[in-house]
Amino acid sequence: QQPPQHTVISGDTVDFVQKYKYLGTIIDNRLTWEDNTDAICSKAAQRLFFLRKLNYFQVDNTILTLFYRSFIESILVFSLVCWFGNLSVKNKNRLSRFVNICSKITGTQQASLSLLYDRQLRRKAHSIMSIEDHPLRQEFEPLPSGRRLKVPKFRTNRAKLSFVPRAISLLNSVEK
């Protein structure tokens, strides 16, 4: 079955596209995040060249780590909360490879993408819960005990791995 070529939303015609770049993140029509991962890997590889050059010139490890965090890690974690939960294992491994290589070059174990994702997820969830009129605030419903949050039920794995259920599960797993 062929998808419609366009849809009308509030009187505006919206065309069907294979992929779309929105605020620097490439979203495809199947939400595979393959094109987004390709773009991130390309940018990271370019900057990894400069990290290797700095290492070749025997720059101090502190400066190498600062360069990594500023120029490479920032690319890897840009809008991480949006796409990392539903990223395939293959693409997670492609991105993690850059973290591992940079750890070897800097001589310091860098934070894994999973750890960075959890940090950002927790930070964003706390931010949403602190704003009374945030559209997602109602999703973070406390259980009667008040100590944990109610986890919404979903049928698909894609929904289970999305932002709200992952954030609630993470917040519930942290001891208070």
C-alpha cells in the first residue's frame, strides 16, 4: 500500500518525505535513526582526526579530554534524549566506538553513551516535573505512596523505549 503523498493538517498541506532534518537531528519516516547516526559518525570522525593530531603533538591529557568533551562528545549527545532509546544495537555500537577510541587517546575512561543518556534523561524529567504547566507533566503521575511514579502501559517496544516510560523507570530505580 502506497502512503499518501500529502496530508492536510489545520488547512495546511504537509508533504510526505523520506527524511527530514529538524534542529540538526535527521528524522526518517520509519524512525530508524540510521541517517542521523550516519551524520553523527561523519562529524565525529572528522573531529577525531584533530584529537589524534593533538595527541601526536603530545598535548597534555587534560587538554585532550577537554577537546573530546567540547568537540566530539557534544556531537554524540546532541538531542540524545530524543533518539538514543530507540537506536538499534548496531548504531549504538557505531557511536560507542568513538567513545572507546577517544578514551584510549585521552588516557582517561570517558563516560559511555548509556550513562550520558541516563544523566540527560534524569535531568530532563526533573525539569519537566518542576514546571507546573509543562505538557508532559501529567505523564509523571505519582503512585499513592508518593515515592514512585506510575509507569504507563504500552503495547509496542518502540513506545516502551520512548522518553516518558524510560524516564519514569529511571526515576523509580534511583533510591531516594
